[in-house]
Amino acid sequence: MNNIQYLWSPNFNTNGEVRVYTVMGKTNLTDAAWVCPTNAAHRFFKVKVEMP
């Protein structure tokens, strides 16, 4: 998996609390699992936000 850093606006990493944003995708909405996008075939996306 490749890690790519994006600037997010608004920046929710405040007061020293870091959040990790993971972009996940599907080729079709009927696909069973969300995966990290690997190519241009992924058309549907969601962003997972975590606090490590």
C-alpha cells in the first residue's frame, strides 16, 4: 500500500491531536469490501479518520 499525504481543509489536527486520514475505494458499490485504491477503476470513495 502506498502512503500519500494530502492537505485537508479544515485541518482537524489541532491541539496536538493528530488524526490519520485513509482514503478507501470500491469499483462498484456492490463490492463487499472497501480497499485502498490501486488504480483508476475505483469510482466510489470514503475517507476513514482515526486518532492513533
